[in-house]
Amino acid sequence: MYTKGKWIYNKNNCSIESSIEYLIEPDADDDIGIPVLIISTFAAMGGNDIQADINLICQAPAMLDVLQDILFKYDITTGGINTALTLEEIDNIKSVVNAALGN
């Protein structure tokens, strides 16, 4: 199992966090809760590729979702497609890949 996305980069504490799951349930005064820390990027990333790494890591849950959608439509026994991808699904795949690439 993995921590569900959407994953976001938190510049304040140099971490990638889940925007929907919480370590601690919110109380009556806090409807946001505390995001789950996925990866601490403090001192873990360096060089010229930091933003590219962040983009790719943050898109991991979305990339998994689109790949599972494609796999669901592919019939491994016949090598055929059960149903064609829609234009909306293709646009979604392009969007996820472009976000992962920082485009």
C-alpha cells in the first residue's frame, strides 16, 4: 500500500506530503489536520535537478492511476484492448506526464 495522492511539495519544511491523508485526525479547531510526510527533501536532494525530482515524485500517484486505467483496458490474454481510450483519458495521461516533466 502507498500513501494516496495528491502529493504536494511543502517549501516551508522541505517535504513532500499527502494533501488528503493525516497522521493525526483534525480536532474541532483544525479542519485541515496534519499532512502525512511522504519524503523529507531537506538535505536529501541537491544539484540542478531538485525541481525535476520534486515534480516527478509528486506525480507518482497520478501516474500510477493512469497506468492502472490503461492496464484495466488491456486484455493480457489476447493482447487486445477491451475498450478504446477516450480523448479525455488521453488528455489526462498527457497532463500527468507533462506535470511530471515540469511542463
